[in-house]
Amino acid sequence: MPRPMKWRRVCSLPESNRFGPLNTPADVEHFVMMTVDEYETIRLIDLEGLNQEECANQMNIARTTVQGIYNEARKKIAESLVNGKVLRIEGGNYELCEGNGQNFGCGRCRRHRFGNKSE
């Protein structure tokens, strides 16, 4: 029997879940799908400046899991940029921290600790 999937802790959902060229057709082949947990690893590592170990602790998963999620997320961003596809963020195995996606809650990330998303 396989081990149960561990939920990844996410501090908030993205304000916008769609990015890309404005002139792209709305069919499935012009989309790249990114999960919310992949978005969170990009946010924590690239934007917040955490290393993989700190990101893993915040998301409550193993560092090797973060590494795999992060690599997949970067491939999807590259595919969107290079091939002119729309990047959509939705789904995945995640749970929001106690703040329910608002500007307060877990106290573990800077976004919540300061009470302002822009800090």
C-alpha cells in the first residue's frame, strides 16, 4: 500500500491565476498548468529568498520533495515564456495555513508576519 500523500502548506493563493500573452487562443494546447504548491515553492525560494530547507520546513514537506516541485515549476515557467503559452495556476495537494489565505495566519512567512502582502 503506498504512503499517503502529505499536504503541502501554502500561505496564500495567487492574486491572479493566469499569466501570459494576450493574443493566445483559449484552447488547452496553449496552456501550461502549474499547481498551487509549485507556485508556492517559486514564491518562497525566488521571491522570499529562502533556501530549499527553509522552504521545506515552511511547507511541511521533505527538502527532496521541494527540489522536485521547484524543478517542475521552473520548467513550466520556461515553457510558458519560450513557447508563448498561458500559465495557469490551480489545483495540487495543498492546504492553506490558518489565515485562510488572508494577510495573517501562520506567522511562519514574512508575508503574514508583517501583515502586508507587499512586504
